[in-house]
Amino acid sequence: MAITKTDFMRGMQCPKMLWLDKHMDNILRHLLGTFADAIRAASAEAKALVAIKLKLAQ
């Protein structure tokens, strides 16, 4: 992980910003993966509910 002069200066102003700049891609990738998993789970539950509703309607 290379640090540019700009990164260094931002880190001097706010160490948390330097950390966030360097780790943002990993954080977003993790959050998007978690969100996609939640959507898949909700979709599976919705399909199961539709199947139950169709059985009850018969």
C-alpha cells in the first residue's frame, strides 16, 4: 500500500481519513456482499411464501 504525499498530508490532518482512504474499497466490497446475501435470503423467503399461498389457494 503506497502512500502519496497527498495521502500523507491528509493523514496529518486526520489519521482516520488516511485509514478510511486506504480501506474504503474493502469496506464497500464487504458491505455490498452482505447486502447481496440479505437480498438473496429475502428473495428465497418470498418464493417460499408464494408457494405456500398457491398451495392454500387450491
